[in-house]
Amino acid sequence: MMKDESVFSFAGLYDTWIGPHGEKVNTCSIITTKPNTLMVDINDRMPVIIKREDEALWFDREVQDGKLLESLLLPYDENQMKAYPVSKMVGNVRYDIPDCIAEI
């Protein structure tokens, strides 16, 4: 979470393709990177958070420069983030309620 609780963007990939039986398949994934110092004790990876000033570049489908896009895939500045303990239900897909992200 951002310290100021602002909205932020994850780096991800989205594609629509035709499956082996002719069906349209929509797929997406979140790109991860090594954890910053805030996240390292929580997990060995973290989602790539795109800086606000880089969002237009990341979302521009005309940009094909792999090295330029790869340069955005870095751990986010831990000084801009906060972490707090939450219920173990956050890791269970059966739960989709606000209590999942409530601080305990």
C-alpha cells in the first residue's frame, strides 16, 4: 500500500488469443520483481509497481522498445509504501471482503 493510500498501477500483460478448439481466450498476468526492503520479510518477490510518471509509457501499445520497458520493472521505492499485518483470509480465494485487508 502507498503511504498516502493513493491508487497505483501494477505492471501486467494482457492478451486475447484463439485456443486449440477455436475459442477466444483472455489471459492476464502481473509481473513481479525482487522485493524492496519493506517487502523482503514478507515474500521473495513483489508486483512491479509502475511509477505514475511512467504509466503512459507502460500503457502505450506503440512502444516496442524492450530495453526501455524492462527498465521500468524495478522494485518500488519502499519509502513511499507501508505494510501492516492482515488476516490469513487474504490468501484464500473464497474471501472477497474488506476484512481481508483490514489491519490486525
